[in-house]
Amino acid sequence: MKNNVIKNRDELEKRLRELADTEYTGQIAMGAMCYSLVPEEEAEYICPKCGKATAQENFIVWAIEDIREIVEEIKSLGYDACLDEEEFCVFCGNNAKQYTDYELDYKDCESEDWDEKEKRREENRPELIFRIKLGGAAEYHVVKSNISEEYRGALEFLKGQDHYLNYYDMTESIHDNVRIIQKMLGIGLDIPVPPAPKQWWESDDGDDDDDEGEGDEEGYDDDGNGDEE
Ligand SMILES: [Zn+2]
């Protein structure tokens, strides 16, 4: 395994370009298709620095546990990387944010100000900060992400793999997810990729935020080709 590990930034970029230009031909795992629906609720985030608890969202607390392990593995491969959790601890963190929007209940989802609340909550959501300096790079690449799959994709790519397992244990190829490597490692930024899929709370048009009051929010999870129902 270790002899597949490429440390040099330029060589990693070359490999990413090769993957972007070819199709994934490996096996595809379909994952386990049964999940229980767990509601979002408050959970205790325990700061690894000071050991104190801060209220955060349960899904993010679980994701952090995965992401910590993934970043440790990246470091164990010999990469100069670290995970910064400073936004999560209100006791010792800089810019710490706490999960406070408990009033956001799904029974409210048809209320007038639902979108506003959701947006405010997104803005107040703390994020993990990942830093990595690849061989030959002058500076650290710094990126914010709470999405364990993105870290997993970066780890597998750094291990010399061309695929990784997503949140549902389904195979994702690096070939088709070059965007994630660009984001997490800051390499191959000129490789053309499809736009990132929109999160469901994001509006159609990302370039301003004064598109309120239209009332019709259907179709915001479409594939971006702009057709109107
Ligand atoms: Zn702390």
C-alpha cells in the first residue's frame, strides 16, 4: 500500500488529471440500503483540546468522529496535515458557534419564515478546517468541510486508490468526483468538472441573496439544467 503513496504535489495533480480523463472500471459496491431515520437533535461535542462539552448538532458530532480518524490516517501516510476544530468549542475556540436553533422543528417546515431560519442556521453552523501541505507546495491548502465523504475521497486518492465509499457505503469513483479532490487538496483546479450538486437549502441562483418573496421554491433540487415545471 505505502509504495502507492505519492507525496509530490505535481505528481498528484498529474494523477488526478489522468483519472479525470478516464472512466472508472473497478467494482461498484451498492452499500447497505436500509437505514433508520434519526432526527436531528442536540448532541455534546467534546473538545479534544480542553475536554469541555459544547452543544452541537448530532449529525455533525458523528461526522467529526469519522473525520478525525480519516485525518489521522492521512497524517499516518506521512502527509503534513491537520484538522482544526476551533469553531466548535465555545470554551477555547476562536469563532466558536453553538447549536441554538432548537426551535427549528420539522413541523414548522411550511411556515413562512422556514427558508430564512434554515439559511440563518446554515450561516451559524461551525465548520471543521482542514489544512494540508503537499510536497513541493509553498503553503498549506486550507479548506472548510464537515462532510466526511470529502475527507474519505481525499484519503483514498492520497493512498493511490481511484475510488472510495460514500456515507452509504456505496462506491464513488475519483474519476467522477474530481471536484472533491480539487476542494480538499487544492490541486488540478483547471480540470473541468460538472458544477457541485446544490444542497437542498441553496437557492437556484447563488450570485445574490435578495431573491425573497417569490414564494415558489419548487425544483431547487433539480440537476441544474434550468427547466421549469
Ligand atoms: Zn475547547
